[in-house]
Amino acid sequence: MVGDIQRAAGDGKSTVLLVLDISAAFDAVNHSVLGARVNTDFAIGGIVGRRIESFVADRSQYVAVGVERSETVRLASGVPHGSNLGPLLFAMYVSQIGQVVDAFGIQHYQYADDLMLYCARTASQLDDLSPLVRCFDNVSLWFHRNALLLNAGKTEAILFATRQWLVGVDFSHTIKVAGADIQFSESVKLLGVTLDTSLSFDQHVTNVVRA
């Protein structure tokens, strides 16, 4: 993604990025939908398909505080946290989202429950972000239909460009997605890496040294 942003800057374009937040992503995976997707989209059936079904089905959980313990509750959805297979199964569950995004000519990257939508714009195109907004709305609708929820209020937006371009940028502007006004940030943290608007990585280095 950083390479795409740098290439766009080399072509005299800026890049607008939306970082999407999925509420309780791993906990909301529908087991029957997951099983059907594993079978139809990835052609995994037979004993392997049954093992995957066994891995996610009939799980239960309880809450323990000291010596006190709640009742045990059977889980009707979700994939296990902290497992090697959980993130892979979630990625398979949401794999169709690429088809939704591609229909709008928007670029995207996804890692487990982290999803980024972005597009390169010239200076004259920067006032029209409707393709990105429409893409977000359709992605949100897809998630809703698949028992997942995008939290528009926690979505982050950032504009990447050269230092010269950024001199005249007003970061008080917002982008409206799913009824929420998202203000552009001067940095975002993705998978542990802090990206600033000019991709200088200064803030990331500062955070690493401070830690």
C-alpha cells in the first residue's frame, strides 16, 4: 500500500485512505455461512471441511473473576481468538469483499479484520470523493448482510501527498460516510506502523524510540 501511495505521489497525485473498523469482527462470524463459503468459494469439503466445521462449532465460554464464575454459554457464532486458524477463517469469510470494492475502481488491502480503502486523486479530483464514499457504503451493506457491522464513527481518514502539496491542505475538512462525518487525521496506525501524511515515518520512529 505504501508503494502505491509513493507511486501516486510520483505521478503528482495525492492518495485518500479510509481505515475501516469492524465491530467484534471475529465474534460475529456466522458458522453456517462460513461453512458454505469454505465449500463453494474455496472448494474445501470432505474430511477437511468437516474438521473446520468441528473447529468452530459447539464451543462455549464463561467469565471468571477470582473464584466466581458465570454460567457457561454456548457460542452460536464466531471464530476462536488467539488461534492460528481463526484469522484465516475470518479472511475466508470476508473474501468476497474484494469483488465489491473492485466494482468501484477503488484499491484496497485487507489483513484479517483490518480493511483499508484508498484511491489516488489529482488536485482537481480531490473535491470529488464520491467513488470512495459509494464504495464504503456498499462495503458497509455487504458486511451488514453477512452479520458484520462496520463502525463508521471509528473509521479513520487520511490524505497522503508530498510535503509541497500538503502546505495548502486544510485538515479540518471531513468526508461523510454512512451518515458520519470523518475528519482527516495527520497520522494513522496500521498493523503497528504509524503512517503520517507525507510518509516520512518520523512519528513512527518517535513512537518506537519512546516505547
